[in-house]
Amino acid sequence: MLHFFEKGQGQPLLFLHGFCESGEMWRYLADSLSTHYRVICPDLPGFGDSALTHPIQSLEEVAEQLEGWLLELQIQNPIVLGHSLGGYVALALLERMGDRIQAIGLLHSTAFGDDLEKIGMRNRTLTFLKKHGAAKFVTSFVPQLFPEHRRIELAEAMEQAIEDGKRSSLEGLLAYTVAMRDRKDRMEVLQQFAGPKMLLAGTLDGSVKIESSRAQQGAFTHYIELEGVGHLGMVEEKEKTLAVIQNFVGEVLR
């Protein structure tokens, strides 16, 4: 069973966190959005308080587990929003569930598969994890997600993100690194989905380059850029990210 927290009632909003994160990453947004919606924030298996009950070979397996969990909780027609890795999982879930998902939103994520540069980075991550372990990796990895010029200003949030990331299991980090590296391009899945689709990008994102986001914006019904934001808009610019999600969900349900 996945660990999760939920708040509020009404239209279900399912938030899927990124690599080295947990559902706690969404706490501020959940507090704000739960006045109008049912906000559900799971820890993906291997992260936070969700155990990795069996080895993960692919993101499709994660999506299958999520679909079963949604059925158990009787969550129907959710609006699914995913950050980074959570966006990849959201797209895999969309491929399984199709129009049983009401809308999808990607935050600092992509429908493209990994390019050669990114595959090389994933392979170096695997080598580092096997040599140094999870805690040392998280300590070096998480700060890179924040824009360099704001790391002092956001130091407290960065420390919280590091501590949260340290709850990730080594097995989970290794498995998801391989699963992300080997995931397929899901642009066709996205294009075939008739529901509302949002992409939120940061112009200073070092993980999902802004050029890549702009190259796929035509596949989305809603495309938003946050100027001067890196990979973590929901931490760096909480209010702006909240407003983007509120506007998107409001239009979906109008």
C-alpha cells in the first residue's frame, strides 16, 4: 500500500512527486487547493514512507501500481499533475487510463524520452549511487535543482528537500534511474489524449531545458513559463505555481 496524505473534498487532484522527493513536496499547494478540491499526494514506491515492495523495472510498472491504488481508493476521473519523474509516471498512467483521467499537468517535466546527453548523466548517476550510496548522492544532487543565484535565499527549503530526499531507498533510486533512462517517448500518447494538457516550465531549469519545453509546447492546451525559475517552481515560486494550477484546474472544470 502506498503511503499518502490527502486533504479536502470534491474533484480529485492527484499530485505525483519527482526523483528524490516525496508527497511532502506538495504540502503548501495541498493546503491551499484543499479548500476547493480533494488533493491526494502519494509517496511513489521507494520514496518517502512508501516501501519498494518489489523491484521496479519500468515506469509502466509504477503506473500499473498507481492505477490499482486509485481503484482501491475509488478515485475516479482525477486531474493528474506530476513534477519531473512524476510527470513521466503521469504520462505512463495516461497511457493506461486514457479518458479515465480528466486532465494532465506536467511541471518541469517532458513527454520526450532521454537524449544521449541525459542517458549519459543517468549512467553516471548509477555509478555514483553504487559507489557512494543514497545519502551522499542526495546531498550533492538536490542543490543542483535550485538556480545557483538563489541557493542562499532558498537555503532552508533546500535543506528540507535534502532531508526529504534522504528518505529515498538506494534500491529505489537505482531502479528509477534505470526506468527514467529507458522510458519511451510519450509524445504520441499526449497528442492522442483529448483532455486538457498543461506544461509548466522554468526558464532556468537545468534538468528539463527550456528549449526542450518550447519544442513540445504545441502538444499542450496550456503552456506556461516561469521566468528565472529552475526545476522546482512549487518551491521557488510557490504563489505563481499555485496560481498556474488554480487557473488550469478552474478551466478544466468550467
